[in-house]
Amino acid sequence: MQISTKFTIAIHILAAVEYFEKDEKVTSDMLAGSIGANPVIVRGLMSELKKAGLVDTKRGPGGITLAKPLDQISFYDVYMAVEKNKEELFHIHENPNPNCPVGRNIHAALEKDLQEVQDHFENDLKNYKVSDVTNEIHQLVKQQNAQK
């Protein structure tokens, strides 16, 4: 099972918008600089986050803003917005040997358990809020500034 980097980049985007939106205009170029990614990738994720109702974007002087408070956005919300392979987290190999007792039964033996694992994983994501991440970031920045 592997979640793509889209998930963590999307959380990075939301955290950066929250961190900077009060003091400066947030743009995809600015976010790309923070993330260390191409602005095209950021714009693609921004589109998905906007469709999910997590951010608003305005051309010109408006920039990118949060559509709702981060304590109302769970990791599950972000996951559902940006991950494309979420229907099936586990990919079972396609061509097991049908003449082998293990090969012909491996799919049936795994499917129920793997679906249960995926359901637990998705439910666990609902317990984490993006605000948990931003609160930690603010705390770390405060500690770093105190050490200067």
C-alpha cells in the first residue's frame, strides 16, 4: 500500500495557506517554492482541493484562501480530494497460477481482509485534522524563533 505524495503536498498547501494568508497573497508559485515542486503540480492539486470545497482561488489580487477552518478538514477529506487510487489501496498480483492451490485461492483469501484494513485506514484518517499539523508548525516556528 502506498499513498502518493499528492496527499502530503495537499496538506502542505493547506498549512502554508493558513500560515501565510493573513500577511501576504498566497499564489501557486509561492506554494511551489515552499513545497519544492513545480507550480503546475501545485495548480493541479489546488484544482482538486477547490473541487472538494477545501480552498478558494481568485485570480488577480485575491490569491488562494481556505474555504473552511482547518479544524474542520480531516486527513480523510484531503485524501478523498487528491488520491486517485483510493478505491483499491492494495493491488493483488494479477496472474497467480490457477493450477496451484495457493495461486487459485490467494485473491479470495486476501480480498476481505485487505478491504477491512483499507476501511480501518480510511476511518483512522478521519481522526486527524489539518489543524493538528498547523498547530505543530506554529509551535515549532515559535521554538525556533526563541532560539535565535
